[in-house]
Amino acid sequence: MKGNRRPPPRRPASYADLLKLKAEAKNQGIMEAFIIFFSALRDKEGFGPTRLRRVLDAMNEYAGSIRNGYVTIQDLQTTLREEAGIELTFNSLGGGDK
């Protein structure tokens, strides 16, 4: 009978399990941030599919430049602060007081 089966015994989480969970949580957070970002561009700024695709392509180009060592996140953060007056910090992304 199906209803009488015992669940398999639990095993303690290994360090590899914890690293995997951490990576999954990080990826989920990044995906949620992208969804929020693109939704704001579409809903609040009127970006259509073409402009959204251009933004996504530009983001992928920046990611490639970072991977290849041409630029760092800190470089981009400094440029945003100096040229656009946008200070992105961990605390500014929490949605608290403005």
C-alpha cells in the first residue's frame, strides 16, 4: 500500500549541498532583480520589445567585458556614481526609506 511507506531517512547536509543551495539562492535573487528591472523599464518607461532586447544585449556585453577582464563591477559602479549620480549600494537596493 502506498500510504504505509516510510519516508527515506534524512541525511545531514554536506558542505557541497550548502554551496549548491547558496548558488541557487544567488541565481534566484539575480533573476528576480532582472525581472524587476525589465518590468520597470517596460511599465514605467514605456520600453517595448526592441528596446528591452537592446538593454539585455548591452547587459550581456558588459558581463562579457567583466568576464574577460576589460572592466570591473567597481569601474561600472564608479561611472554610474560620477556620471549619472546613481549610488548603487547593498543598502540602497533593500527597498527601505528613500
